[in-house]
Amino acid sequence: MEWCSVDVDDDARTIGARLRRIRNSRGKSLEVIAGLAGISRASLSRIERGERALDSRSETVALANALQISPTDLTRLPVPAPGNGDTDAAVGAVRQALSAVSRNRSGGQVLPIDALRIRVRDLLDALRQCRLAEVGAQLPALTRDLHASIAAGRDVAQLLDLAVVLHTQGSHSWLRVMGAGVDLRSLAVLMARQAAENRDEPTMRGLAVFGDGLVMLAAGDFELARDELDSVTVPTNTSESMQLAGMLALCRSLVASVDKRPADVDAALDYASELAQRTGEGNAYWLGFGPTNVALWRMTDVLEGGDHERVVTIAERLNPRVHPNRSRQAAYWIDYGRALARLRGRQDDAVMALRRGETLSPLHTQRNPFVREVLAELLVRARRDAAGRELRGMAYRAGLPV
């Protein structure tokens, strides 16, 4: 499928509203686009009116394909929202730093490896604890300094390892949470892939491919994501490498879920579960792999498959606080809330779950396109009654009309 980018009025603050405007600008009927996407006309009409959240990766990609646009044309953030703060400026600074280092013009300082290692560690710790403004402030200079130090030719192998970890677990992860476009996330992952290729070591290649798989998933390139993930083999002779192999399996499971391959979902989750029983709860490469994380990814896989009752069942057996990373705890509440929103009589519970996610990581919640869709749907449902203060507050901070 060849996509073309489109400009859409920023007043289209939900995926459904944006979809309707693009469809109308193309002169396509509901019947035609629904048929091409493999959904009913009634479902598409409800999505466009905001009565049903478009919070499935596979449906988003199917509708983008039907309109011959990129999925990010549907999911990109609208005009700055009240909760954004200085985030958009920080994303711009990271873009400039990545663009500069990709052209071998880092403009950074050459520093000792120990100093850079400490800065990378502190940044990744801040990211996992959801201190996102701190990460955005530090990431541009760290990117420039690290690549200037690599170019200086000292401690190159260790610096390349740092670059893989920084760009996969730092740059890409932060940009993903911030809702940055796939083009910018791809640039971060490209930096990691290049460092891994120069390093020529299987663990670093595996870590870089993990980030690349997530980017290709966001872009709707499911087949390419599967092939890339299947192309790498990580040794499992240490606890750290087993944790990375487990995360690669979890990434495979999500790609298979979005691509409607249930047998492959189960196989990947079973393998990850086996490894998690051997490693216990860990945090190698700041991945947070272990039995709890396998259950969290299982929730995401099942949510993508549309079995909302099962997601709630899994969620209510979990204690997310076991996970070492606050960011994954926030993701638990986000997925739990999204599932609850689809169950009759659980709207208030859904709002409170999403509010818990927002409390743990405000920007993670406010800038998540699928959370925004669910909030918009809940608002539409609540208009026959008085929408609760928590719901209206979250919607306002996310930039939705209330």
C-alpha cells in the first residue's frame, strides 16, 4: 500500500473526527471505506460520530489503508492541549539533535565514558519513573555528547552499547509516550540500529530490533515487523539476555495479535512465560521483564483482540506495583480502563482506572491516542447525564472539547 500524507484541520481532535474529514475530502462514502476496511457501515458511522472509540491498532491501520493514508495521519496529536506543558518544544529539540547526529554533526562535547554512562542511567531511570519533562530536557544534549564521544574514537565498543540502549530505551521510548510521529521515532531507532551494526554483537542487535519492531507496528508494517523480529536470535545464557529474548517474544506476540494470528500470539506468550519463570522479576536494559510484564503484555494482546471481559479478568488478578517501572504501572491502568469502558455498567470504574494512569504518568495518558478516543466516547455517552468531574478534567487536559 502506498500512503500519502494529508493535512487535516487541527479542530479534528479525535481519530473519528479526523477520519470523517479525510473521507469527505476524498469524496468516499461510508459504505466504500467500511467495505475496504472490513467493518460495518454502522460501526464506521459510530466511530466518526464519537460514539465508539477507534482504539484498535488493526482497525486503525485497516481504515488508513482504505483511505490510502498513513496510520499516523489518523492518530497524530491535534493542537497543543492544556496538559502538554513544554512537551512539544522538547520533542522539537530531540528532533534537531537526532537529525544532527544522523549527519555526523553532533555539535556535542567529548566526555569520559563513565560520565556518559551515569547520564544514560539517570535518564533511563527518570523515564521509567515517569519524570518525562526531566527526560525531555536532558535528552538532546546527551544525544549530542554521546555521538561526539563516539566520533572521537575512544572506548568505542562501550559507547556504541550506550547508544543502542539510549536510543531504543530512551529516545524511542520517550518519543512514543509523547505521541511523536513515526518518522521521528524511526530516526531514533535508526541510530540504535546503526550503533548495533557497528558493534556487531547479538544482544545489542536484539535490543535495536526490539525498538524497530515497535516502530514498524505503529506504522502498520506488520509483515516487515514480523520478519525483522524473526531475523534476530538472542542467546539465553545469562539472565540479562533471557530477559531481552523474552521482550522480543512479547513484541512478536503483539505484532501477531494486531495481524490476527492467534496461534502465533499464544506461542510467543508461552515462550515469554517460560523465560519469565526462569528469570523472575528483572529490569535488564530497563525492560522490566518478568512474570508481571508478561501478564501486562497479555492484557495488551487480548485488548487488541477485542475480548474486553478477559482483559478485566487478567487485570483484576494482577498487582501492577510489583513491576519495577512506574511507566508500566501506568500502562496497566490505561489498558484496564480502556477495557472497562467497553463493559456495560463499568463507565465509572473506567474513568477511575484511567485517572490512576494519569496520576502515575500524566503525559503518557493524555497524549495516548487510544485513551483520547475512549475519553471522547465516554463523554458522548455521558452527555445524556452530567459527565463526572474526573472525566471532564481528563478530557480537558487531553485537549478534547468538553
